[in-house]
Amino acid sequence: MTLEEALEASGAEPVNDIFLINPETRTITVPETEKIFGVSHDGNTERKHFRCPKVVGDNIDLSTMHLYINYQNANGDKYPYLVEDVQTDGGYITFSWLIGPDVVAYKGQVKFIVCAKKGDGAIPEWNTTLAEGTVLEGLEAADDVVARNPDIIEQMLTLLKNVSDEPVFTEARTRENVTNGDKVPVLWGKVKKWFAELGTAAFCKVVNNLTTAAEGGVLDARQGKELNDALAKLNKLIGNTDISDIGNGTVTNALSVLNNNLKNEPTFSLGPYKDKTIVAFGDSVLAGWGWKEGTGIIQPLKEKYTDATWINKAESGANMAVTSSPAHTPIVTQIKNYTGAADAIIFDGGVNDKNNGLPIGSIETNYDASYNTSTFCGALERSLQYIMDRYPLAVKLYIIPHSFGKNNSLLDSIYEKAIEICKKWNMPYLDMRTYSQIAMTSANKEAYTYNPNSKKGDGVHPNETWYRTFYCPVIDQALQYQGIGSITASEAPEIVAVTGVKLDRTTLTLDAGKSAQLTATVSPSDATNKSVTWSANNSNVSVSGGKVTAKTAGSAVVTVTTADGGYTAQCNVTVNTSTAVDHTELTSLNLDGNCYFDTEILPDEKTNTKARWNLQSGTTYIAGARDDNYKIGYSCTDNIYVVRGTASSAAKNAPFWTNDWIIEQTNASCKVGDTIVTTDAIDSFKLSSPYYLGNMSKNGAPAGTGVTGKIYYAQIYSGDTLVADMIPVKKSDGTLCLYDKVRKKYIYNAGTGTLKEG
């Protein structure tokens, strides 16, 4: 069911004027009637409404987050909009975006995303993909600097007010009368009038620190310095970095300098990386092999912040450690050889070390050891030593790449060492396994990754979309958070650590096939990171997002673990043995290609099957299981294919799906109707993936397109011993499933399709 269908089924209000957010694809659907955002130079005349499921990603509750609309107008100017009207509606949230003057300042396309943060200035926890709206052409008769830049004017007034807290300024301060809409001459006329009206109460003319040598009151050194600093900051804001004339004459002269800087349509310089040099080292993830080799991960930041210097020294294929004849410059050598400026350093490393079988090594106890750079740990510590010695004041960031699907577990060991080393050296690290995590499905591989050799997604190398949507916004925030730009460490939100976790119940009893929801409460209630993971110590139950599903009789312990601190809580689960028969036998069940049954039987070389099917054209996987090395079962297109162990399959050279076929497998021989198909050999093997009916299990997941047709029965043998005898049934509550007469248990549809009576 689509999000739109779910909303309509829930009785929610019509969605024709609502921006719908799909939490799986992270896309924003903009209705055709809402794609016009206004006419250029409009005011606050339009409000756009959004709806999204309350819980997204890995149990991220958007109702507890700070939501922002990050947008870019047609001129390329970028702004954040803080959402202030989030409402909870059942399992959904609704909120709105007031389209302000900055959005519609220019005709053309407006790009925007929805961004969720735990607090103001925090690193984003969740983002949507880009969406667009259109601003139509209007007609503006006059340009208003104050209206276009009210935030700058407010900053100026704040700076001036900060030095005017003394009683002597009170009377003159009431005459500011600066309002939004003032033109430049009027604005500066009022500001100069404000200073002039201070009169002899403050100063007559400026000397050194802006005090006066004439009669009357004077500014003390502290007040003079604050005023001088305020003028210098104001001068820098309007794009003039030469402050030689500020503070060398009278205040009137200083204001005159500033006023001259405002002529000819000034551009305020607010870039957080202005005049900074940012350098990247690393492997293909930072080098950009999947998109733009040579600039890669810094390319979007380079485009966004043109007033900084961006340098990328990363090389695709590079190890962290040094080998005898490296094909690419090792990352430790990249860092060693760089002798230029660096205000910020970004680097990664470790994937190729693991892939190339290089030793991980050990962590030294001190900070000046003779590090073994032929190991990952030694090379990483030597790299940090170089960085700390040469660039002690630079902002630093070690990046752990995103999850690589099934291979991620192979990398965990090396990155756990990397985290230990970063903590030892007090080195900030960014774990993109948390901040840039998506399920590495086939669709997502194609959407977010790219391999130039295979010309398709590989699940490893980010493409342009992933860099721009996930990586770079997070890295941007992380660098700014450390103080390179406008978000300084003192302004960063307080991190509230987790102190524990509890479950709403510690014991749970279920019948096989039933489910129950466990709820975890993380302490304290205002903890910054409330993310948790779930696990079970026995396969007789499964758990996902706290939902526990009983599979077979027995007991299990379900554990919830906090991401911050690793605190745990447990629930003891008992699955009842049920021998009662609560069903009516059916002749067959119809499968639509998206239905399958998990028999929970791990096949080996002794496994034999016998089943009756009625198959339709296009059927691919009938039944079986597959790991990386071994497989068993049968599939078809126009022919029947039998696989066992690692043996090659043979085919029945005639279509057969229009009839009811009894497919009987005995060792390497498979009888389809009256036709016998054999494989080349029998291997000694055992699979870790369970045997599926209606599809094939591949590493515990559906292998692809399943059966379209009917199943009448299915029997599984271990040698000559019958271990499962499954028949179609309809339970008293209407549920369609299989009943195993041997194990006396029900086996339910594990797919997304709908079963029907045959």
C-alpha cells in the first residue's frame, strides 16, 4: 500500500494540496496544484503543508525532533526555515512552511529538503531528497537593502546595542527608529544621527581607542574596544576585509567608510569557510570514484562555499597502511607528503586494508612510539601524529564510511579499532554507518552508488546523489560544529548522555505465529541519542523495531541496546507448544509471486523434497535455499532447473507450467511428472539459509521473483525420514497458511503478497 493509499484508508483529509513524504524513498511528492510557490518579490503570502509518518528510519520519532526546511532560491541563495507548527495525527505528523520573501526573491526553480535535527545547530539525523517548486516572474520597482538583508541589519543593531548598555546612552538610543524597509541613505542617516545625538555625553572626537580628548564624558577602554570591534565586524560583514580606516578617525569617518562599502549592491560575506583551506585525504569514497574522481566528496562543498580553498589528495584504491609496492599512495603517505596550509582536514581509510588482507595491528600505549605503518593501526596512529604535530589548530575529522550491506560485518573489526584510536588521540570521528545509513537493496544500490567499471550500482561507491544528499550535508555540519565557521563549540547544543534503558515488560508469553510489541524507554528523557537496536538469542522468535514474533515452541531472550553507552534491557519470551487443530484443510493455495513460506529447515546433502504445484508462465524460483557457496532446490523459466550443492543444474526441455506437476527430488535426481532431471554430482554440504517454498532463500532473504500458481502440498525428507508434511489450511479466524502435520505447527506467509484459496 502506498503512503497516499494508507492516508486515504485511514480517513485522513484529502491529500491533493499536501506535500507527502515517503519515509522509505525519502522523496517529497509535490501536488501539481502546489508547484507554484508564488510570484517573485511576494511577501509571506503562501503556506505549504506537509504530512509524513511520525516514525522513520531506525525508530527516529520526528515529533520529538527540530524540523527544518532547507531551501535554495532561484539565485542560489540558501536558507534554513525552522518549522514551528508540528502536529501529531495518529501515526503521522503534519506541519507547514511559510513561503517568505527570501524564497520568492527571484523567478525560477526553488529546491528544498526537510531536515530533522535533535536540536538547533545539531548534526542532521534524517533528510529527505531534493524537491522543487517554481517562482513566477514579477516586477520590482525599487531595491530595498534592508528588506533583503534584515538579518544583517539586526546583527548590526545588536552589535551597537551591546556597547550601549551604559546609562549615558539611554536617551540617544530611543532615537534609533531604524525599521525594516529603510533604504540605505535613510538607514545610515539614522545611525549617524544616533551617534551625533550622543553629543558631549559620550565623545566629541575619536582618539586611539575611540575615547575623546575634549570636554565631556569619555568612553573607557573597555567600551572603546567593544565599539571598535563592533565596527570592524560590521565592516567585515559587508565584504570589506581591509579595516585599516576603522577606528583611526572619528566614528563619523568610520561610518562613512562603511557606508561607502555598501554602495553598488553589496554582497554580505557570511560563508563559514571564508578564506579557509580544507584538505581531504583517503581512498575512493573521498576521492569520488563513483562520481567525480579527483574532487569527489568536497565537490558539493566547493560549489557551495566558493570563498574557501578546497584540496583533495585522496586516491581510489589507497590503503591506510604501507605495502612493499603500493599501487596507490597510502593514506599515511598522502598526509606525510602534504606540506601546504590546512584549516580543516578530512580523511578516511580502512576499507582497502581489509579487502587486501593487510594486518590490523595493535594500538600503542603512548603517543611517540615507533609506529608500524605496515599495519592499519600503526599507519592510522602515525597519520594522527603527523596531523597533530603540523596542524594543531586545524579542525579534524576522521570519516567511517556507510554500511556496505552484507560485507559491513567484515569491516566492523577494523573500524572498532579506528574508533579506539580516535578516542585515544581525542580525534573527532564521523560514523556514516549511523548518519548515512540506507538499506542496501538493489534499488538503493542503483539510486545511490555507481561503479564506473560495471556501469551500475555496487553498494559501495557513492554517486552524485548520495554525496549531495547524505554525505556532504553531514560533513558540512560536523566541520561547522567543531568551530571552523559560524557554529562554534561554545554555541553547540549540549550533548545529553544516555544513562539507561527499560522495557515495558520483562516477561512475555506467545503462541506460535503471534506477535507482541515491546516498548523501550531511554533515560534520561532528554537524552540526545535515543537510538536502540534489538536482538534475540534464539531463532524461535524474531524481533524488529521491538515487535516480537513467535515462530516455534521454546524460549528466548530479547535484548534492547542503546546506541549511546551500550546500555541493555531484556525480556524473557516463552513460545507455547500448541497441538490443537484449529483449521479446515484446503485443496490448494494460490500464490501471486510475492508469497512464500519459511519452513525453518536448514537443508543439507540428505534433504529431499516432494511437492505438487500448478505453475504459470514466468515463474522463476519454485523452492529452495542458497548461501554464497551452496544451494539446493529448483526453479524454472521455460524449463525446470535442479540444483544441489555446487553441482550444475540440468533442464527439462519442454514447458510444463500448465499442468499439475508432482516434483519429487531424491538426492541428485529430480522427477517432474514423468520426466527425470539429474545434476552432475552430490556434494557434502550444509546451508545456513532456511528452505523456502514459493521462492528461494538466498542468505536468509528472498532470492527474487517467486511462484505464480498453486501449491497442493509439500513434504521435506532427511534421507528417508519425513521431517515436514505441509498442507494448505484455513484457520478459524480466516487466516490462510500451511499446517505441518509432523511438527504440528502453522507456517505463515512471510512475503508481501496475499494468499487466496485454490
